Amino acid sequence: MTMMKKLLTSAVASALMVGGAQAEISDNTIKIGYLADMSGTYRDLAGPNGLKAMEMAIADFGGQVNGTKIEVVSADDRNSPDSASSTVRRWVENENVDLVAGMVASSVSIAVSKILEENDRLGIISGSAASSITNEHCTPNHIHYVYDTYPLANGTASAVVKEGGKTWYMLTADYAFGHALEADVTRVVEANGGEVIGSVRHPFPTQDFSSFILQAQASGADVIGLANAGADTTNAITTASEFGVTQSGQTLAALLLFLTDVHALGAETAQGIQLTTGWYWDMNDETREWSDRFMEETGVRPTMVHAGIYSSTMQYLNAVAATGSDDAQTVRQQMMDTPINDMFAKNGKIRVDGRMVHDMYLAEVKTPEESKNEWDLYKILRTIPAEESYRPLSESKCKLVNN
Amino acid sequence: MSMIFGVPLAVLSGQLLIGIINGAFYALLSLGLAVIFGLLKIINFAHGAMYMLGAMTTVLMFDYMGVNYWVALFLAPLVVGVFGVVIEYFLLRRIAGQDHIYSLLLTFGVALIIQGVLINWFGVSGLRYTMPDMFKGGVNLGFMFMPYYRAWVIVAALLVCFGTWFVIEKTKLGSYLRAGTEDSQLMQGFGINVPLLISLTYGFGVALAAFAGVLAAPIYSVTPVMGSSTLIVVFAVVVIGGMGSIGGAIITGILMGVIEGLTKTFYPPASSAVIFLVMVLVLMFRPSGLFGKEA
């Protein structure tokens, strides 16, 4: 029924387009709400600098769409689905926000996407990890742009197993994201002929990992897999290095690492760690050129999330310009119909489940000798083609996919 | 290999040792809180922030002035201690004699402001601090690999804890301190500058936190938020030991480190809750704490 209604609305809207494109843009403003953790654990990977990236995209676009002005509002979600939900309700119900973008904690994204679906507005999620966002939690009103846990496990775990890391011991953050990542990793390790011989679930957050590292050492596994994020991961890596994990022949596999994490660790501590990333600032002239501009604005190099926010904002504004509409379904369809070719992705595609699929990269952290400056941190070992990276639609549980 | 409840003895010994190391941290932090509460009756919610400032100061002094670890070990607590004296003089003194809740709210506010400002400057990913060369590596004890630095943490923390206990409980200076807070007018009459004594005590208490911060800098992520989660655990330790009991804070700190370490071995998901569980039990059966004087 709703689908029918949406079709009818857009049909009627198209009929009215004779009156000029602007007639379709509500209250004659494109209003974007930027929602992210601005002050907590996940601040640096998106946060205030993500807002900067969005503003850069709007400025590059010319600050307006066919004469309609673009307005940005922003809020701190404090990693709380409740706090995020009340903000987004206010935005869409009272302030006419057309697009909600940013979003890091997976729980926040899932809560927000439900509100967007109820109100038929659009959301572009750039910071979250959980692959369930476009699987069981998919809606026709959001897009998941940069990465998710599926390629993280696929890229890193399969590479490490192929290099001989057959037995794994998992250190897993004891909440939904950690469990999901552990499950994805276990699947990949077993599919490649390896085995997970033990795991420990640590509280979130944990400062002292020495006890868990000791247990992982005692297990005798080839690989210690870290299914956690942010400060938990950096603390675990620091402690592993202190306790001589790599010297004793064990390998560390960090499943989710952002450039800001590696920068905090430094090449000395993080060297040799393999990771999967959706983008890296120093891949080619295009990425470097944009990163230099970003650094001028912010003083730091961009993470894949920052680049994704820029790219997705551009993609959105292009779609609004092309359709002359800010209606969520019209714009989403246009975004799905247009391949993404920019500094962030080549031939990226937004699927019907909302997943943006693009090439991912297997990277290794450089040694201090190889690293020329504090941000010169990754060597790209392999490009993982889009179709190999993400969960295929044939395995999807999304209600929008006919399986 | 002999086993205890399905855990090899070697692994268990390692976990006990790790527990003692973490306990030494707790002891150092709860000691500062106990000194401040025991002598000044201030519930210092800024203690976590002071611990964080100790670590941040260590990193920043190294980055901008090349101050090495050993100098930082003295200088960072001094800098943070002076900052504490300033807070005491300009803020805490104004609410002296009021209900505890005032000092709690004031110090909590101060902590949030410090944390917020530093997040704006440095972000939350953490600052890099390289371990001093002489502490790199470690020794194989047979049952575990013991990094040299962790051994140093035990030694340094216990020395400082014992020294503090000794000064407060066994020396003349300590007796002035205790007397000054017991009956400040009488002590003023004896010609002792009680307000100064109070400022210095607060400064010393937060300097202890900063010292723990310096010890933490090479092994934990140094971030503006590192103190906030630690603070709550340390408060629980102080409550278990008995608010204001100096010796109680030290012994309970180490004990809780060990209990937490064992929980991490036998049932890791409960390891962040076990200290609070002990706190609840202690409050039920011995409300003034294990080492507190009965009210």
C-alpha cells in the first residue's frame, strides 16, 4: 500500500513538474542534518571534521542547487540511540530536514533509519560498521555508504588465513557489534580452512588488556583477532606489543581500524598490522589532492568516513539537481541509477538494499623506516573487487530484496 | 600441567601478577581520593581528570619540550598539583563547610570542563607516547612474559603509597594535618597556617593521581576521556576500603586488582562489574567499609 502511495505521489509530482523544478523542493530549501558523535569515543573518525567534509562538498557544489539554497544543521548523537532519535524526530517533524547524514554507532543508525522510514526522509550512513544495517534492518529510506563488517572480515581474515594463520583466538567487544564481527570472522576463517580455537569477550570499554592478552598468548593460536573498535583496539594493540606478542610468533589481526587509530598508535607500535579499509588518503593524485584540501581545513588527514561523507553529499546534491526534487524516494532512485565515480570510489553502486558497493583495500601498516611522515601509514597490498567484498544480494535478508 | 577450575596453574599465576599490577594503579588512585576525603572531607570527582592531566602533561611536555620520562615523573605531578592548589584556593575554599554534595558537584563540573576543553584540542583517539628505551622488552618468568615496565609500575606505586601512608600516619607533619582538619581553630591558635595546609593537601592528593597518570602514559591510550571510566572504579575501591582510610585504600586497591584479574580469567564479561558487586556486599554487611571506623 505505502509503495503504491509513493508511486502515485511521485507520478503526481512528475505531472506537476511542468511548473518548474523548484516547485518540488519543499520550503525552497535543501536542509541537511549532520548527526554524529561529536564528543565521545567515535569523535575523531567522523565528528566535527565530518561536518567540515560535508561543508566542503556543499561549497564545491556551489552552495546551492539550481538556485535553491542548501542549509546544514548538526547535532551530537552522544552514541545514544535515544538522544539521536529525539533529535531526528525534531528535525524531520518540525524543521523540515530532507537528509540526515553522518551517523557512527550502529545502534544510532538503526534507530534513526526507522524514524526516517516512518517520515519518508532520506538517510546516508557513513560511519557505522554493522552489516545488518542493510540486511535485516534495511529500509527504503537509507543508504549505507563507506564499509561494513562483511568486507572487514572478508578482506582481513581471509588474507591472514591464506598467509598461514590457521588457528585464531578472538578478543571480542561484548556487545552487538563485536558479536557480529566475531561471527563474520569465524565464518571466513572456517571457509578458508582455518579454525577459531578460543575467544574471550571483554567488557566495553576496557582499558587494561594485559589479562586478555595473556590468555590469548597461553592459547598458542597463530593469530589473535581483535573484534573491537576505537580505544579498545588501540589499547589491545599497545598491550600486545608490550607483552611481546609478535616476537613470540603470534600475529595480530585488527578487524576494524581507522586511520585516526593507527595515527594514535604510531608506526612503531602498529607496524605490520593488516587491515581492510574502504579508502586511503594516499592512493592516487585524486585522493591526495582532496586530502590536502581537507588537511588545510582541519589539520589532519581524512579517514575513509570523512571521504565518504564528502562523496555521498556530492552524490546526493547531484541527484537533487538532476531530478529537481528533494523527495526521498525520487532522490534515492536517482542515486541508485547513477554510478559513483569520484575520488572516493570508482564505479561504486548503490543497491536496492541501500548498500553502496565499491572496491575495498587490504592494507598493511608501514614500518617506521617506510613511513615518511606521521600520516604516511598504509601500504595497499591488494584491491578487493566490489563484488567479492560485500554480502551478495542472494544471501540478503533485506525486505526490499526478492529472494 | 596442574589445573585449578579448568585453568592451568601457570595461567592463573600470570593473572594474579597482572591483578597485583592493576591493583597497584587502583591503590595509587584511591589513595589520593582517600587523602582528600579523609583530611578535607571533599568528595573529589575531579580525580579522574587529574589522572588524565598527569598523563597528558607527560606526553605534551615530551612533544613540545623534550622532557623525558624520569623528569616527567616529578614534574607532571608538580604541575598538576599546583593546578589543584589553584582550584582549591579559588573554588573549593568558597564552599568549605557546606554539605558534601557541593564539593562533589563542583569537582564534577570542573572535571567535565577540563575534559571538554581537551577533547576540543586533542580529539579522543589518543596521543602517542613511546616507552622509555630502558623499559622495552621483558623477562620470561616461566608462567608468563613480564614486561619490565609493569614490574616498575608495582615498585613505583607501592613506594609512593607506603611513603604517603607513613607521612600521614607516622610523622609530625601528618599529625598536624590530621589535627588541623579535626579542629582547625585550635591549630590556628597554635600558630599553624591551616588554610595553607588544606591547599597543599588537596594539591598533594591530585598530584598522586597525576603520578598514576605518568605511570599509565606508556601503556594505555592517553586521551582526554581516559579518567572518566577509571574514576568510578576507584570510587568503588575507596568505598570498599572505607572512605578516608589511608591504609584501607592501599590494601583494598591491590585486593580489587586481584579480584578483577581472577574474574577476567574465569568469567570475563563480569570483570567490569565485579568490583561493584563487592561494593554492594560490603555496604550491606559493613557500611563503613572494610577498614573504616564504625560511625
